[in-house]
Amino acid sequence: MVGAGRMGRIRSLSANSHPQSELVEVVDTIAEHARSLAAEAGCQAGSDWQKLIEREDVDAIVVATPHKYLAPITTAALNAGKYVFCEKPGARNATEAEIVLRTAYGKTPTKELEPAVSMAPQSNTRLFVGFTLRHYPAVVRARELVAAGVIGEPMYVLGRYGHGGRPDYNLEWRGDPEMAGGGELLDQGVHLIDLSRCFLGEFEQVFGSVSTYFWGSKQNLKDRKLEDNAFLCLQTNVGRLAWLHASWTQWKNLFSFEIYGEDGALNINGLNGYYGPQRLQIIRRPPGGGPPEVQEIDFASGQRQNALDEVWVKEWATFISSVIGGEEEQNGNHTMLSACGVDAWEALKIVEATYEASRTGTSIILRRSAAGVHDTSLAAN
């Protein structure tokens, strides 16, 4: 485990709870943090991640650090022959993500680099990225319903995700451009982008605007000013749209993701905990018109922490199953939900396109190469 912060602790406890994984060492540049988590997890503590990845008795590395270190540590671990579970967004930008990918898959792009938007089982990959929202039960169920044709052909999605920060939030590492690589778009916005790709497919046109309305603007710290709000409009080559808003000024925590199809809609609200009870609303349009049929499934848990822990544990289980060559079985279907490195790469290209669209006031076309692999270049329209 590289990184003994909040996510490092969550992944450590998840690893120790699985019968086929054992946490052997926690590493952090702050020795006290490493020792504290190691004592809780019952393992060794260290401060040198390079020595950790050289250990022959280590099969997998979890990279749970600030964004600046995600790509270099992941690349080194892959070069050492390890499986890697890297926290989202996987890198600070698409260039860093591409370097990681070429380490994971080789210098020449192959069919393995095709995006994993189908959320199908990922084989022959040593790199997984923690897009945890994929594993929430309402999202899993919504994906099954879309695949079953319950709402017909998907047309568009509407997504909002945000919180209100905390005192001096902009002064933490997330407010440092060098350390974070971006603001709220790179923090929570990538989750919305990832889910939109999962439900609608690949996007080819991006328009968006990012702004700093509150965090950082009052202090006028130009070298630490990152966006606290991001607004995106994404379009596929067949006209499907995603309208997304990620915010650090959502004073009451909010998660809302709505998928609209020709025959109905699916509305996901809440993530339990501070984001409120998680519920899935299934709306079916009557063929002859009139009021729709509405069904609501409540995924809320009586105990907030238990509900959160279950998601982390399920995500870790899919990672372990992939590593040992198995499959997670859910509702009678073999479904692997973990995101791979390509998913991070695709999301980060959309992030970069959004920044460019905001800067230029134009829409950005994401080009594909003749080989079918996304080009990293952007072209303004």
C-alpha cells in the first residue's frame, strides 16, 4: 500500500477483509501515518515505495497518493511485474496516462487498448483504476436494466456531483496545480465522465466551461487557483449527449445521475452517507402516452459506514478475482466492473478537452486514428 491517507486506509481494510489477499506493508513519506495504518492493519510500515515494489513476496501494489505521484509509481510497479490498483484519476493528464498504458500493454497499441465502456470482464491487464462509483448497487442495477432494454435505446444522461468543501479546502494538496493537476473536474468530474462513457459509449465532441467561484478566488492565490465548478456537454458520434456538472460549491452534498432512453428513464440519487440514501427510480413510458409507471428501489443502509464499506469491499473483490483469473458473480451473471487504465486515459482526454474548450470558448473534437485507437491530439471546431 503506497499512501496512508483516507483512501489508503479504505483499501487496506478492504484487502485484509478478503480471504485471498493479505496486506504486507504500508508505505508513506510521513512515517507516523504509515506506522499508524500499519498498526491498525497488522502489517509492516515503511517510507520507501521503491523498495516496496522490489519485494519478491509482493504480488500487487495499491497506489493511493496525491495525483502527482499516481503515474510514476504505477509505471514503476508495472515495470517491476506487479499488478496495480491505482486510485482515480490514474494520472494528472492524458499524457501521463498514456505513458502508464504503454508500460502496461507495450509500446505498440493493440486491441487491448480498446475502451472498456461495456464494463465487460477485463482480461490480460495488470492495471486497474478506482472508479468506485461503478460498484454502487444502484449503478450496477441501472447498467443491468439498460443492457436488458428496459428503457430502450439510451438517448442522453444528466449528471450532478458535488460537495461544499471545508475550511481552507483550496489550501490542501487538491488546491495545488502541481500536486493535483486540476480542480473539481479532475476530482469528482471524472466519475461523471466515466459513468457517462459506461452508459452512452465513447464521446467525440466536448464543450465545457470551468470556473473558480469561491475556493481560492478570495485569497487571490494565482498559482494555486483551480476550478471549483465544471460544466460539460459531451456528444457521441450518433448524437447521444451527457450534460454534467461537478461542483465544490454544492453546499449540500449531492449525487444525481439520470439516464434517459426512448422507452423510459433511470434516476440514481444519493450514495448513502453524506450524499443521502441511495435510490434508483425506474420510469417506464406507456406506449400510448399518459403518466409513466414509476418504481423505486431503495439501496439505503441503516448504518452509513457499513453501506460505504460494502462498496469498497466489492470493488476490491473484483480486482482480486481478476488477478487470480476468476470472475465476480453478481445476480447470477458473471460481471466484472473494474475500470482499467484505458478508462482513465479516455476520461482524462475528455478532462483536457474540457479545459481547452473553456479556454477557447469552442467545442473540441476528439480525433480517432486510422487504427481505431484514440489520438491524443485535440482539434478545435
